[in-house]
Amino acid sequence: MKQLTLTLLALATCIAAWAQEIPSYYHEGGYLEKKIEQIKANVAEAKRGVTFPYLTDGHWRDNGKLSFPLIQYIGKEVALPFTIYGGDNIFAFGTKESAMEEAEYYLQAMNSYGRVYGVKGNHDITIRNGWEDKGGYTATPELIYDYTVRPIADKIKGEEGKCYYYWDDKKQGVRYIVLDLFENINTSISWGVNYGITQEQVDWLVGQALKCKGKTLVILTHAPLDPKLGGAKEMRFLHEIFIALQNRWKFSHSKGVKVEADFSKSTNTVACIISGHMHRDESNFERGVLSIGTICDAWYNDDPKFKDTPRKRATINEQAFDIMTINTDRRRIHAVRIGQGEDREWSYNDEYGGEIWEETLPSFAGGDINVFRAWVMQNIVYPQEAVRRNIKGKVVLKFTVDKDGNIKTDDIKVIQTPNNLLSDEVRRILYNSPRWTPGTINEKPVNVKFTLPITFKFE
């Protein structure tokens, strides 16, 4: 198979592009430092989970090319084992030569930065001379594979020459699945990349990529699958596959490609489907499946939400990418935005999945968990048998305040105790707790878990 190499001139140009220092305006007001602290807080909260940068739609001709240097800078403070790039390397219009030059920027980023997992876009590598000029260039699938997948071929599970694959984080129990929604390529015309997915890829998805146990799945596509995010109708059956998996349903599809799948015994969980292509920050939670769309990293002003703060060169909003933390214990996803846009947070919990824009914790007698702890201490009776036997120490329990404000007595768990005499006394107090004001997410009452430490000691 063909191995790509850069010319010496292109190599020197690319190294200069990626090896830039971080401009001072990213440090004004402690902007970058505050973002790093938030990333660290998200990582610390996720006792089990993963953190990675995600950027998409670079269109490198119209890009400040500072995202990879910024990721490198952040990576000195936070462990970032890899980056995910969501596709679209080149600008829509130009020549074959300009297309290859932009593609080589990305290739060098993969070579010089570290591990970058690429998702094939519809502008990789397809170009048109102009709106009125129908001439242009469409690269072969083999060439696109050489740029997008070959540099990481030894780190993934996929098919030779294909731009769909998966890889596992075995320690955290996460599987990342990359799909190619643009297998319909006609190299005889310009702009010859169209939506299309082969039976071979669908068979691979159902028969291999989804054939795992107990995994948290992160699905990566260039274009969205969810129709509410602009998913093309040709691809919507894929969205239905993941909905069926999440809900443990059987699934059948016979139009075009054929699918027969039984997910009734699946133990996997879909955390999210992440995409770009639409150049907008948006999300939707549909029948248990969270879809996340992300603004382009190029300095385009395509997202109407930011019409009052347009992208400008030499400002922090010239770039736009996320440092994403998926907390698999809490089923939360945090995205810290570097550049244009805002930080975002979602839940993929069945009860209240979707974007989180407001959250309140349960309150006890108008106060927080510390007020409740004080009430517990006031009502505890030191067991006489424990006094007689000189038993003391810390008791730690976990409990849930449900959507009605009650402590779920069947869900109280003892995490630590020097003796059951002490933990049973704390459990007795919890059984008799007055009703709380329940916690809410987006104004909807939800169950909330708490950890309660109580220390028994002799005065």
C-alpha cells in the first residue's frame, strides 16, 4: 500500500505551523488557566471515565492553526492520551494542489502532535474550483484512508483500506467507534463524495464493533445521525440501531442495506454520538441516546447562536474545540470549550438525559448536607454495647434522596464501619429522616446520591 511522505518544503512549513507559541491573548484575564482548572476539576470528579480533546471541521485554509498547540499546552497540565478529529480538512473551493497542501497540514499534525484519531469527512479530500466552475478534484478512497486512518492503523481494530474502526480503553471500559458515512465516492467528478454506507460496514458494526460486553460506547461520525440535528435520511437507520441497543430492543431494517440485530441481552451503554459537519453547537436526547453536535474549528460564523460574537483572527474565538470528560460513574459529559462558544454539560442518564442547563441539590431544613449531618449527630444515641466494648471510629454510608424528597431506605449502603453496632445506629436515624426538598435537573425532580461520614468518639 502507498505510504505518504511529505516534501521537505511541506514538512518545514507544517512544523512551523504546529510548533507555534501560545499567543498572549489566550492568557489575558487568566482565560486559559481558568479553563485548565475547570478541566482538572472535571477529571477529579470522574473517578471512572475518560478525557480527550475533540475538534472538527478544521478547513485548514481558514484556520488559525492554534488548536493543536493549545492542546499540547493543556496536555502539560492534564493527561490527554489522544485527540479526536471529526473530519473535513480542506476548504470547499480551490485546486487539487491546494487541497493536498491542506491535507498535509493535518497529516503533519498527526505525525508531530501524537495520537490523533481521525473521522472521515466529506471534504477529505474533495474540492471544487468555485460555485460556477464545476471542475475540481475528488481523491480516491485509498488516498483518503492514507491520510485519515493509516497513521493510526496499528492502534485500532478495523478493515484495511476502510475509514471505519474502533479502539478500546480497557481500563475504563470504553469503546470508541468511528463510522464512515461517506463511502459513496465518484472520482470522475468534482465534489464526488456523497452520503453512502455499504452493507459491509453495517455488518462490521453489528457483528464486530457492537459485539462487546459491559462497555460504554462513544460513537463518532462526521455528520449527525439524529434527524433533529440535521441527520440525512439515508443515515437515520443507524441512529435507530443505537436507540435499539440502548433500550435492549430487537432491530430490523431492509431498505437498502439489511440489518437484523437482537440487543435484548446487551450490557453495553451508549454514552453519546458526537459529530460535526453542521458547524453548530447543539444536542438532542432521543429515546435514551444523546447526540452532540460541535461548532467548526475553522473561523466561520455559521452558528446563529454566536451572531453577536463573530469569529475574529488574533482573538480567543478564532479557534473552537472541546476538552471532553465522560464520567462513566455519574453518566455525565463535560465539555470545556477553548475558543468560540461556552462550556457544556450533558447527562446520558435514562431519567434526565440531555443538556444540563440548571441543577439544584436536595436541601434539608433549608440547608445542605452539612445541616443534615448536624441533625444526624443531634439524634444519634451511642450504643451502650459499643461503649462497653470501647468501639469507636468513622462510619461512612451512601444514601439516595429520591424525586419525592424521601431517603430510599432500601438503597442505604455502608461503605465503612468499625462495627455494625455503629453503622446500624446511623442507619436507624436515616430511616427516620424528615422529608427533604428534592434535587432537580432542568427543573425536573431527580434522585440524588449522597455520602455521609459520621465519627463516633468518646468525649
